[in-house]
Amino acid sequence: MGASAELLGALSDRAAARTILARAAELVLLSDERWYQPEIMRLEAAFICENPADKADMLRRSLELSHEQDSNLWKLRSAIDLAELLVEQGRRDAARKLLAPVYGWFTEGFDTPDLKGAKALLEELTLACN
């Protein structure tokens, strides 16, 4: 469901993305299967939260839950989104300091889109901060 919501959001159908995310959140509650909740929260930040402060708060909560669950992929995705938000706010050093340790936890999978994106963002931030 998350992938569908992400695709719909990328295609500018935010209303449909919101509907799918609401259903996904409902299923988490009904099934008590919370492993996917950090990703739902990350997507809610992207497609539901309009205010940057609300987005940042939702992404931080997603990061915290990812940490509690030892869900490194969800943590990486939330860290990338929060780092990008920080960059938009002109806080490049804070973005780099947030993302670098999360990226550093990975020892394999560097050819995956998520890790490639994190690496590219970190390289951009490192150049900008030097």
C-alpha cells in the first residue's frame, strides 16, 4: 500500500495517496502489525502534512519508531526526507549530521536506490559544508 501511495503522490494524486495511507494506518491498528508504521508516517509527512514544522515532527517520530524497531531501511528513508527538508530550510550542516550516521550503519546494498540517493545527498552536503 505504501508503494501505491508513493506512486500516486509522485503522480500528483495526493488525495488518492492520502486515502491509501489512511487505509494502511487503519490496517496497522486492526492487525497490530506495527513494523510498517514508520514508513506510513514518512509518507504521511510527504502527502498529508502541509506545514514544514509538522512534516519535520512526523519525520522525527518516524525516525524514533524506526530506531525502536531496528528498522534501518525505514530509518534511512525518513532520514533522507528530513535531511531534504532541512536543506530546504537552509540547514545543510544539520542535514548532513542527521543523515551521515544513518547511512554509515549500512554495510551492503549500496546499489539500491535508497542508498544511492542517500550517498548522493551526503556528497552534495559534504561539498556544501566544506
